Amino acid sequence: MSGIGSVAVVFGTRPEAIKLAPVIRELTDRGREPIVISTGQHRELLDPLLARLGIPVSVSLDVMRDNQPLSGLTARLSDSLGEALRKFRPDAVVVQGDTTSALCGALTSFYDRIPVAHVEAGLRSGVLDDPFPEELNRRLVSRLTRWHFAPTPRAAAALRAEGIEDSTIDLTGNTVIDNLFWVVARGLGRSAFTTEGAAAEGAAAEGAAVRRILVTLHRRENQGYRMRGVAEVLRRLAGRGDVEIVLPLHRSPSVRGVLVPALGGRAGITLVEALDYPDFTATLAACDLVITDSGGVQEEAPSLGKPVLVARDTTERPEAIEAGAARLVGTDVTALYDAATALLDDRELYASMSSVVNPFGDGKAAGRIVSRLCADLASSQQGSSVR
């Protein structure tokens, strides 16, 4: 590892692994194989994903407990990550996004005086507890970070507005686009939709195209009555008879407890278990419209020309909305239903949203990130050797 110190990469959830995989690959391709630490927040989803993405794990932590409160998870993560970092003593630690794993990775690194690189820095909803606890997490991580890798100009501006030194901010694009292109180029994954092409055989015979809607729901703030409202919208859309809805179920009992009774067995609606990343990507590529409360999907869908309806009251990714690729519609039954039917029935509206250039990146973010890290760490090592 001449010219650069060792780099540890910390993640715990599937979205983190997806967005850090390009960074891990880039480091490895440059002969700088990183120390990969998995906290295991999404262990059942992570293990098969990492195998398909070809990402080796150096350390796998065991921190999850049934019905564990955030305070308990934070304590376990801090203790376990601190032990791992003291064992390997990396020269830098890379975290991503706004999860509890990212916060604890940054905090324990700070305690041990290891500089932190934050991938996807600067996202802000403007409301401290929405989304919860992610908005607080990402603000705290920014106070602990040496390298801020901002995915968009807006994110970079948000960091500057909070007093972050401009020289520590790099505008890189989002690594999720890197990984999306990587998976699509390799033809990985299989769509969960049952319709073939633009229309199912029965619908094609009648001259009516089946429109395919991909739905993802999981956020804490949407659980309960809000999610029941979204389920009502999905039932109404399925009742049109010209749509196929696929909804991969989140593992949360609170999510499944609402969606399975409300939507299970309904004609036109297919509930599937959580899809691995390649299969989800193939399903996203096959759909016509996305309804989601996920942050990552808001970033990926525009690259594939898929209009997005965001079932949230706030978003830390307004770039897609400003560009016209997505609409923030919340979970109100009437507003969400009207927005979906407009896209299904208005060809001009659909064409305008599906043709927007993705504002989140060009697929080259990881190269920019690793170049900055390599340059700065090499410079630090040279300075140490001179002294």
C-alpha cells in the first residue's frame, strides 16, 4: 500500500453497501484494498448482496437484537466499531449517508482521532426529526468529517451554509448511479413483474397496455395510518384493471402488519419478499412508474427514465423534483391517487418526467472520491516522513 495509508469502509444497511460498493471496487482496482467492516444492520439482506457484488468483508459485527431501541443499537455499534478500529488502526474511515452505522462509524473514528470521509454528504430535509433519525444523523456526521463528498451542488451548498470549509468539500455525484450502471451493464437480476414487454398478452389482445408500477414503503414516519392510506391508493389503482403493481415487502413487522392484510391476494398487486439488489434493479428498469418513500430510489429511477412519486412530506433530495423527474406528493389518499392517474393517463406529462437527465450523477463518483482520498493521504504520509 505504498503512497496511501489503509482505508476502512463501514456500512450496515443494504443501501449503504450499494453506494459504497463502487468506492470499494475503485480502491481495490487501484491496489488499495480496503478494510471492509459490516455492522450487520440488514444482515439477511446484506450477505447475499455482498456476494453478488463481489465485496469481501473483513469484519462482520453482531449488534442487532430483537426490538432493540435506537439507544441500544447506538451503544452496541459504538463499542463494537471502536474495538474494530483500534485493532486495524486505519488512516481513514469512509462512511456513507445517514444511518446509525454511519453516525457511530464517524463518532468512534473521531474518538480515536482517525479522519472521516463522508460519502453522500450534505443532504438535508430541513426538519430535524423528518426523516427520523436520519436527518439528525447526517447533520452530526458532518461535524465529525474531514472529507465531505457531496453528490449535488445543493448538497455542497448546504454544507457551506453550515460553516463547513470549502476546501474539504468535493462535488462528486452519487455513487448509487455508479453501481446502477455497473449492474445494468452486466445484465444482472430478474424483474419481479409478470407482464412481458409493454403489455401482457391479454391486454395486448385488447389493445390496452398494462402499466407497471413499482412501490417501496418502509419509513418510520409513514408507518401506521399513513401507510394504510397508501395501501388504499394502491387498491384503487389496481382496480383500474390496466396496471400491475409490484411491492417488495420490507422486513419490518410494522410495515408488513399494514400492507399484507390490506394488499395480499388483491388482483393486480403482487407482494414479494425483499428483492436483492440486482433483481430490484431489473424490476426498476422494467417498471413504468415508481411510488416510493425511499431516498435511494429517488436517485436511481431518473437514470432509467422512470417518473417518481415521493410518498413523503419532506425530502432531502429535492434535485429530482426541481428537475421534473419526481413529484413530492405525500401520503394523502386523494393527492397520491390523482398524481398516479395523471401519469398513467397523460402521455405528455409522462414523457416530460421520463426524459429528464438525472441530476444525481454520471456514474463516475467513486473515481473522484478515491482520487481525493489517495492524494490527501499520500500527502499526509509524505509530511510525516519529512518530520
